[in-house]
Amino acid sequence: MPPHVSEPRARALRPLSARSVVLSLLLGAHPPELPVRDLVRAVEPFGVGASTLRAALSRMVAGGDLRRTDAVYRLSDRLLERQRRQDDAVRPRTRAWDGDWEMVVVTSTGRGPAERAELRARLAALRLAELREGVWLRPANLDRPLPGDLERVAEFCTTRPARDARELAAALWPLDTWASAARALLTEAAVAGADRPAARLTAFAALVRHLLADPVLPDELLPADWPGPALRDAYGGYQREVARAVAGGRAG
């Protein structure tokens, strides 16, 4: 089962740490940087004081999460890649589906457990699912290239499986489980109103993590009332809400 396919309800979600609050704000910001004075204002509604924030920022710079130039903090290159994946999850680039499937066959041998786990994680992040060991599939409806460096360890091709496409998609991804968890997260995000900013940020952080596991299938392969678009709309609205709050703090 893909990671984050089932999120706990918001009442069971842990409050976010100062580090998590800062990362959530910067991952949703474009460009992903803020002066420290803006960060102080932005994190205050989430119960993070200035001294706690400054200590967290120092640790995050030392740990490679952030880079600092004068009084401006920005995401490190490693986290810029995470932001790119998050942006792709919120706004996936798709194309009309003509019935073809992408297939990736792992051809390299002799890799250790850590290398195998890393490759599996990369293929899953590309929204491929494993049909059987070493054979990964998905409908060819995503408008994105596969990373060229993977050609050293795998062969890429397109195919049209003989198996019914809806049946195959249901076997590859736990669609009903994902949809059920998505609806629960939408409910909890709505319950965590504007008067509870920390709970709201916690709920939306869980929501965007859940989006990373959306396979982004063609509409014809999805169950009825698929909540993926609603999840994206909700998170997009929250991003705009936070951006307005940060901009308002700057104006103030």
C-alpha cells in the first residue's frame, strides 16, 4: 500500500512543531523564502514564539533544511525537490488518455537493500505501481518525462495490457481506501476553522501528504465521486489564505 494512503483523523493528529510550521509555510510559498521578521509574524498564530522560532531556524540551517542569506531564510535544494513534488501533487500535469500504459521493468541486479528501497520509493513517487516484482505500471496520462538516470537500472516502454483497465487500476492502487481517507481529511479540515489556526495547519499538512499518494488516474478508471479534485481545491484555497496572511503581515 502506498505511503500516506490512510491518514488519522485530525483529533489524533499531533500538533506541528516549530520546524514543521516553518516548513509548511515555506513549502507553500513561491518563492520559498521569507525574511525572519515575516516568519515571526506568520508563526505566531500557530503558538510558536519568537525565541522558539529563532532556535528552530538555527537548527534547521545547521541540519540542511534551510539556507540563510542575511535575514532571509529559504528552502535548501533538497527541500526544493520536495516542494516540486508537492506542487505536482496539488497541480498534476495530465494529458488525454488514449489507453496506453507506461511500463518500467527493473533490469539491474546485485543491488543492496538500501538501493532497492530507494528505487522503489522513486518509482512510487512517479505514481507507478508494482504489478509484480520489478514490473511497474501506470496509465500514460501524466505529462511528465521519466528521469533519464533511471535508464541505467530499468527499461521504459508503453503497453496495452490485455486485462480490463479499470480492474487493473483497482488491483494496483487501494482506491477506495484512499478516497475514504481523503473524505475524512476534507471533513477535518473544514471542522478546523479559522479560529483554530494550529489545528487547521495540522489538518492541511496531512491533506497535502495524502495528495502525494493520489495515483492521478484518468477519470474513466476512477470510482464514482473521486475526491482528488476536491482535495486539491481545498488545499489550493488554504495556500492562498496563508499567502494573504503573510502578505498582510508584510504590509503591516
